[in-house]
Amino acid sequence: MKKFLAIVLAAMMALALVACGGSSAPAASDSKPAANTASEPAKTEAKDEAPAAEAKSYQLEGVYAETGDYAATINGAFLCNLNADGTAVIDRYKYANYNTAPAAENPTYEANFMTGTWKAVEKDGIESLQIKVACVDAAGNESNAGTFYANEVAGEWSFDLNFPIVVGAGYTRTVTLTGGETQKYADADSFLQAYKQEFVAPEHVGEFVAEDGAVAYLFEDGTLAVYVNFAKSVEGTWSNADGIKIALDGKDVEVKTEGNSASFDYTRDRGDGENITSTLVCADVTALPAAEAKEAEAPAEDAPYVGATIVLGESNSFDPKLTLNADGTGTLNVAVDMAVKVTKVGNAVVLEPNGEFEGFAAQIFPAVPHTWLLDDETKTMTALNGAWTDGLKAFYAIDETTMTVALPAYSMSAEGFTYELSEDGAKLTVTAPAELSAGFTQVWGGAGLAKTFTVDGVNVAEAE
């Protein structure tokens, strides 16, 4: 009986060795990537079999930045890890919120912002890295999916990532990510430390603060600035010589007082035609230093915008110049100064006479463009055939048939639209081009789609 048991045990051990491939190598170390933790297959005696290539990994980074009230919600630093096991993970750190807490407890650090897979491929005869990523929620639902290709130039890999401002929404931006096989950041915290920023408030003598984070900083010279999301949103003046007084952008605002506290409302467009109001409060205005009301001054003038040369008559050439005032007026100069009322439409302005023109002005104004697209960086202006807005979108008529549609609050625009304006100017039909970006396709409703709007001055509303 003992002999029989010995034979059975020996047979079982032999079978176990066969099942394990005869290998007596130790188990893979836990420090290796997950893809390499499985037991290795048995090695053969063949001398001509090349060893398997070591799996590669890449790390890329990039920063998206713009200015404005909503920069804190849009700007971000991106860390892309292409791991040896074929997974792709992209983190986003919204550094413009000035939150420097550790990544694991920082709401502005979005680990696994986009996830997916990657592999080395040949595309158009070039060795590339194919990266497929999407935003994936806790339930496993995907949104904002995309396929991107990184290419190598002078030892550096790079690709343009189209990412959503808000996960699941159609508004997107594009950031360039660059890097290589070198792992620059060991973990999320080292990446956060590299991009963290500290907000430094302007030197001030007092402040009004809103629950939503907006702050009005009062300066010693009687001026003020309201910051929204850590960015300057509007300027104004203040005084407390005869009760607290506040003016924003040249216009007085109502200040409510209760005991020693005072408050005022600041309302602005959130970018989709709807307004946001912040109520800013100073708990004790008696603690503010004395600030005399400034003497009435002419509206502050902006530096003039300059347009392309206009030819009047047969040979009279003039470079048009437009100076904007803070009170919604301006001066258009084409040979002579002409006082105008200014209506803003996105980044464009529509001009009309501010009073009755006489002499040369009465002859020149009807002969020059009244709608201009402004470029704040270059201080130039381009003549348009018209400009309209529906509260969210701005419509810029480039010529008699083509149009650019923009989302000024998000610094987005799309060219190639066409339009028709009815003879009475009461109906505007706009047709999208055959190809649109994913973000604009969602905004507009589809490439090639035509929409009709009713027109009321510079305002339009989609016809039912």
C-alpha cells in the first residue's frame, strides 16, 4: 500500500512539473509592470530565437492657457503617461485655481481625466504612437473620445490633444503634449509641484468679497478692480467721503448699507447669453481709509484701432482709426473726427452717429464701413459687412456671402459659413460648412445645417 501511494505521489509531482512548463524560476517581482507579472514560458534550446523586445513607456506634458473671467476653469497642465502595459492615462491640473493641496485631495487635480490605450503603429509611412483616450465616468460611460497620433521630431514625441472644458460637453480646446521615454515626474504630486502657482493679490487698502470668490480690491488712489476666478474682470472707482460710492466701468452702481457693512452687485455674461451676479460685501466700511471722490473726467480712452487704407473719391486715401471710450461712445477718424455710438457684438463693433454730422463728416460717414472686427493684441480692425449676436454666438459677415461664427466667451470660432440676409434685413439664414470641428458640430447641431434667424438690430433669434 505504501508503495502504491509513493507511485501516485510521484505521478502527481510529474504532472505538476509538466503543467508549470518545467520551470523552477521564482515568481516575478511585484515591482515589475503588471503586464510582466505572469510566469515566463519555458525557454527552448533554439539559438536563433531573438529575445522579446522590452516594452516601452512614454511620458508627455503640456499646458493650455488663455485669459479672461473663465480662465481658471479652462486652463490646465496635462500629464500623459503611456505605460508599458499599453494603457494610456492623462491627468489634468487646473493650476489657475491656485490650489496647491496634495493631488489625492485636490479637487482641481483630475487624475485619470482621460484614459484608454496606446500602441506603436506606422501611419503614412511614419512610425507613430496611436493613442485612443476618452473621459470615462464611474459607471464606465465614455465621452469625448478621440484617436490621436504622436510623431517624433529630433528625439521628441508630440501630439495635439483635443480635450473638453467640461467632461461630456461639446466645448473643447486643443493642447500640444510633448515628451519621450524619460519619466520626468515620478507621480502626480511631483507634477503638481512643477506647475502650482500662488495668487498674489494687488496691493490694496480694502476689499469687498463675494461668496462665489469674486473680490473687489480698493486701491489708495480711489480706483478699484473686481477679480473673478483670480482674473481681473472690471475696473472702477470708489470713495467714502460722503457715504460709500462705487462705480464700475464708468457707471455708478447701487451700494446697499446696513450698519457698518455695505454691499453691491456685479453682473456679467457667463458666456452663453445668461448673466451671473456676484454680491460683494465689505463687513465694516468704517475701517476703510479716506478716499476722496475723483473729479469728473472725460471717459477713459482706449488706444486707437487702425484699419486698412480706405480710398474715397478717385485718389483720396485714409487710414481709418477708431478710439473707444469707456461709456460706449467713440471717435472714428477718416480724414475728420466723427463722434459715434458703439455697440459691441462679440469682438466686433457696430457704429452709428452720436448726434447729427455736418460738413465733411456728413459726406464721409455714409461712405465708410460701420462694422469692424477688432483685434486687441495688434490694435487693428477689419471691415465687416455686418455683425449680429444671439447672446451666445456672434455672427461676423466677412463679405456678401461668407461668414465666421464665434463663441467669444470661449475664444472659439469657425470659418466657412455662408449667409443670406433678406432684402428688408429682417431675416438671416446661416449655413454651416460641410466640415466642422466636433465642438462646433455640437454647438451648431451638424455640419452643412442651415438655420434661419429673425433680426432686430444687432440681435438675432432662431426662427421657430
